[in-house]
Amino acid sequence: MEYGCRDKVVVISGGTSGIGLAAARAFWRDGAIVSIVGRDSAKGMKALAAIAGCKDPEAAVFPGLPEGTDTLSAAEGLAGDGSGTRDSSVPGTTEELARLRYIRADVTKPADCRMAAAIAAYYGKDRIDILVNSAGMYQEKRIENISVADYNRIMDVNVKGTLLMIQACQPYMLPHGETETGAAEETGSAAEEMAVAGSAGPGTAQDRCIVNIASDAGIGGNYGCPVYCASKGAVVSLTKALALDFAPDIRVNCICPGDVDTPLLTAQLAAAKGGYTKEEMGDGYPLGRIAAAEEVAHVICSVASPANSFMTGAVVPVDGGLTAMG
Ligand SMILES: NC(=O)c1ccc[n+]([C@@H]2O[C@H](COP(=O)([O-])OP(=O)(O)OC[C@H]3O[C@@H](n4cnc5c(N)ncnc54)[C@H](OP(=O)(O)O)[C@@H]3O)[C@@H](O)[C@H]2O)c1
């Protein structure tokens, strides 16, 4: 699938797992320069291997993060096994692998967010074009059982983390006046041609985009997870407010997935201790199933695509018709 994101500099918080990882793979395959951000570097290494298309990401050979640094590109991580031999299961060229990078950072910490933005921008020639805020957590707890620590943990990651990443990345997202017609003319994909024809001009505001991942629970509420719902409602409101504040420089939109088959959902099922299954969750949807991460990733890339130059402040459900039921 082509989204017209060749050479775009993309930062994805939560890009080491689930929806964020699927979006990272789609952007990378589209030719973007992608940085994935998460706390757990082992998870980050496996994510690089999975995105790069290693036959067995679990077995991929990595040197780990070099001493004193918080970042590693897939080229550095996957290019050899320490003896200088290239891992033959890695399909990408060294150049392609160099467009894919892991950054270790905790989005609840302002300094980590600033560091992640600076590293991504450094490798993106001093700019960031697209920020996807997918780092998030879920907790099912009725209000009578919620502690202040529970509240702080969910709000910290889902709301403060989104805000801090935006604060850190925004300075690198303001237009620097560069033109991007060259790349569009060179590759001439349908999406790139539409982007050039449909935008107010190449390299302008409409090329810079933030995509926040909220939830159907942020629009319609849900049973048994009031703080999660509140956190995602806050992300919806933050999206609309920043779409106004950042116009016309940066588009800001928000995706609201229903249930998606990711490690987050696996953990949710485990915490419910057999109370319900994936299939039973799917039965509640007009489409009769829950989503795959790739289906949400496709919408993220479509919303971020420069071809989508007139959408800002939008809240987009990707929920198999769930919220349409009212
Ligand atoms: N799956 C669903 O059914 C569903 C439905 C609606 C909305 N969503 C939302 O979609 C987003 C992605 O969910 P997912 O299902 O893909 O979850 P996931 O598979 O559990 O991935 C979550 C990602 O967030 C990162 N993360 C968590 N806390 C972080 C922190 N403090 N700093 C940096 N990174 C952090 C994790 O990496 P580390 O652990 O290494 O930090 C991981 O990469 C979340 O915002 C979630 O609320 C999910």
C-alpha cells in the first residue's frame, strides 16, 4: 500500500508493539524514516526485527543498545552477528534498515520525550513530519476500586505521555521551507501526485501531521474502565484543541479503535481470567469480530498521508460499526 510518505520523518510512541508496530511497518514499507519509541529495549529490538521482516524476530541477533546511548537503527542491530556476517534472514538493504530506528524513552518523562524527539529529528535532517502517539495502557477496574496510584498511572501514560510527546516534537514539525516536489516527481505514486495536486503547496503545513490513538471508549464510554475512558476522552479533546492551535502549520487528528488483537488485548483477557474470549468480544460488533492491528495501521497511515491534506481535528472511529450502534 502506498501512502505517499516516502522520506517522511515519522516518530511513533508505542511503536514497539501492537497498533504502533503495525503502523511503523506500514510507514517503513512506504519509504518513510521511522523511529519507534518505547521503554523496554528488548521489546524494541524484537520490534525492529519484526518490522524489517526477519523470518524469526525472536531469534534475530542484536548487539543490544550500545553503552551510553538510547538508540539503535535496524542497520546497526541486524546487519551482522558480531562476526561481521550479515543475518541472511533480514530482507532489507542496509540503506533501508538505516531508515528504521528504536529509541528508548518513557513518554511520562519530559526529558525522555525531548531526547526522543531530538534523536528522531537528528536522523531526519532536523525535522519531524509525522508523530503517532500510540503508547498507552488499559486497566479494567470499577470506580470503587480505583486508587489514586491507578488513576495517576493511566492518566500519566495515556494523556500526559501524549501531551509531552507533542510538546517535544512540535518544534521540529514547524515548516522549515524545504520543498518536497523532487521526491514526488521522482517516484510519481498516485498518493504523491494527489498530495502535490491537492495540498496548498509542497512542504507546507498540510504535510505535517499528528495522529493520536484514543479509543471508542473515549467517545462512547465502556463498562468497567472509567479512568481509561476518561483518559481517552481527554485525548479526543486534546486532539480537537491542538488542531485549532496548530492550524495551519500541523494537522492533528485522532483514531478511535474498537478492540484490536494486540498484546494489550491479550493482557486484558488474562486479567479477566477467562471471563470472556476474543471471539465473544467480536460477537458484539456489527462486523462480527475485533480488528487486526494492520487494519488500524492502515487508517493511521491514510490519515497521516500528505494526500489527506484537508483533514484536521477529526475523530475517526475504526471500530467495526460499534459506535454507530449508539
Ligand atoms: N488493543 C486495543 O484493543 C485498543 C483499543 C483501543 C485503543 N487502543 C489504544 O491503542 C494504543 C496502542 O495499544 P496497543 O493495543 O497497540 O498496545 P500494546 O500492544 O500494549 O503496545 C503499547 C505500546 O506502548 C508502549 N508504552 C507503554 N507505556 C509507555 C511509556 N510510559 N513510555 C513509552 N512507551 C510506552 C509499549 O512499549 P514499552 O512497554 O516497551 O514501553 C508498547 O510499545 C493505546 O493507546 C491503546 O490505549 C488499543
